[in-house]
Amino acid sequence: MFFLTTVGGVLVGDIIVQLFFLLILIALVAVVITLIVKSKDRNKKLNRIEEKIDKLLSDKNG
């Protein structure tokens, strides 16, 4: 029973669970940051495409 082993009065299982939850928290923060960055990049790409389409339309009409 490795999880019931104590180190300095603290259960090893408790440490493992706390580390697991810390990793989940870090992963959630990383996902949110990634989504924000990708959203900004997508908006920049869409703006560039829109500018190109506007230029093509103005060249065609002009």
C-alpha cells in the first residue's frame, strides 16, 4: 500500500492527488491561453482576407 505510506506525517496518496489537481489546473490555464491566441490569429487572418477581397472587388468595379 504505497498510497498509505507517510512521509513526515503526510500521506503519499494525498501528495499525488494534489499534484494531479495542480496539473489539471495548469492544463486548463494553458488551454484558455491557447484558445485566446488562436482566436486573435484567426481574426488577423480574416481581416487580411477581407482586405484582399475588398481590393479585388474595387479593382473589378473600377
